[in-house]
Amino acid sequence: MSKAYLVLADGSIFEGKSIGAQGKTIGETVFTTGMTGYVETLTDPSYYGQIVTQTFPLIGNYGIENEDFESRKSFVSGYIVRELCDGPSNFRCQGDLDSFLKAQGIIGICGIDTRALTKKLRESGVMNGMILSGEIRDVEEHLEEIRAYTIKDAVKSVQDASVVPEPVEGGVAGVSPAERVATNEVGAQGEASPSICLFDFGAKANIQRELEKRGCKVTVVPFDTTAEKVISMNPDGIMLSNGPGDPAENVGVIEEIRKLCDYGKIPVFGICLGHQMLSLARGAKTCRLKYGHRGGNHPVKDVKSGRVYITSQNHGYAVEASTLPDFARETFVNLNDGTCEGVEYTDIPAFSVQFHPEACGGPHDTNFLFDRFLEMIKNATK
């Protein structure tokens, strides 16, 4: 392996070994605490524009499994691990991690002190960084470029064909959520399948899988679909997916969600970015977190029952609970920092959560929320 360097916006330098593609890349440097699920992390569109640090020290031990992909390609800007396993062992393994990174054009670095890096990001907050493979001559010449980096048009960028190329050989097999439509027309009990309109803001494929497992017929629509178009489709329910970037940036999308809420007849379920934009559409505000919540071990409490659930999360923004309108109720609270993790509305059939009930890999504690959504649909159609 050749040398590689991670340079942070504060001038810090970490020297390691190059993995994946060669060259240089800039992004927001973040960390995720997941002990497993690195395949899902690498293919989660919510990581668009970010250099992802895995805090678990050994990554790649079970290789790459195509059926676990959450989207058609990887959207991370760079990848950081303490130790890369180059000899994976798993009966499902279809390739090694380094080959996947190369095929996807992802520049990475291994062999650095990820614990020290994570402590720095926790203390200083999310920080822009650059990974460079090969020798580095002058750090100062890169700092201006690193500090100037910002993530823009994130939701559009994970869908736009001009930005997202077709899958390359040796890369992601399978199809994107937008290319998958359920074919089942009748549910398990012989009832007509609920029709769900899934807004794709960078949707993880497992959201659609969870709906399909419950007998739903899912139609995926682009992020900029109008409320008028959705209403004309006459769906039984609307799912607002996860996605990358600052939720407040999506002014047009938020306005269309507001119109759907004003219509008020179709049950709505929002996850992650969908949760944030639904809250914005209803008059609340969002804020940027210091270093975000990323990983599969985040405790949240059900405000009503007091029960605690372990959840999978991946976000850098949160809804400010103090700004919620009178017709909204906070349903879940993050036990680490007290931030809002869920909202339900009393004037329309709608609710949302910040965490991922479709988590894979990750805890399945809150998987029941999909059943709650279908129960809401059933009550709304009586």
C-alpha cells in the first residue's frame, strides 16, 4: 500500500495507507459507531458529500454482499478505517472491500488513529477534510480548498443522472429504489394492498422492502413531484424517505409537503430527512448538530410509555422541539442529548421519526412503526 494522508480544516494531518481509488477527495468528515453494516453505510445516499470514519477498528471482515446495498452505488466522498481486512470470510461474500472501493472510485485511507480522529470531531464538531493518496508536499496549499467546501443540492445530486453514473462493472448489482415497484396486489389476509407513494429524497432500499413485506404496493416518485401529482395518484399513504444534506435547503419540496398536509386526507410517515422536512412544512425549525448521530446504538425514549429503544441513525440536523406548533406532539426523545426523535400531529394523520425503523444492519426495535403506519392508513380509509 502507498501512503495516504487525511488533512482536516484545522490543519491536522493523519498519515496512513491508501485504500480504494487513488487521488484526492474533499468532504465533511464524520464518524459512525456501527459495529457492522459497513456495506449499508457505503451505499446509503444520506452520506452524500461526506468522508465517513468507521469507529469500529476492523472493517471488511465479511466482504461485500450485493443484496445488502441500500442504493445503486456509493455516495460517500471518502472512507476511513483503522484496519482493512483483505481476507474476508462469509458464505455470502461476493468480493472484498478494497475492490469495491476501487470499482466505485472511492478514495480511502486506513492505518490512522480513528479513535483520536473521532475524539477531535466530537470536541470540535464536524469538520471538512481531504484524503490524498501519495506524498504530500505543502499542507497550506490545500487548506483554503478544504475550508471552502460545502454540500449543496444534496437531494438532487443523489438522483440526477448527470451526477450519478450507471453502475460500473464490479460495482453495485441490483437496482435503485426508484427502479423497483412492488407487484403484489393482494395482502396476506386477502385485502387489497395499500398503495404507498414513496418520495425518493435518497431513499434507502430497505424502506421499500419493509413496506412490500407488509403487502403494500409501492410507487416511488422523484423528490420534486408536486402535491397535485401525488393527490391525483390517489395513494392510501405517503412515505417521506431519508436523504442527505440540510433539510431547510429544499424549499420547493417543503412547500409541496405543506400542500399535502393542507389537503390532509392521506396518511403521511416521514423518516430522517422526511421527518425534518415534514416538521419544516408544518412550521417548526431545524438546527445543525455539533457532530450528528450516526451508528446503530442510539437510545431513544418513547415519551408516552417511557420505554427505551435502541435505534440506527444517520443525520447531522435535528428538529427543534421548542418550535413545534400546538397541533404537534413530540413522541420520541434522544437520551444522549435530548434532541427530538419523533413527532405526531393531531390535526392530520401524520407522524415522523428521526431514526431508522427499517435499519439493516442495525437494531430492529422500532420496526413496528411500519405497522403503525398501516394501521393509520386502515383507520383513514374506514
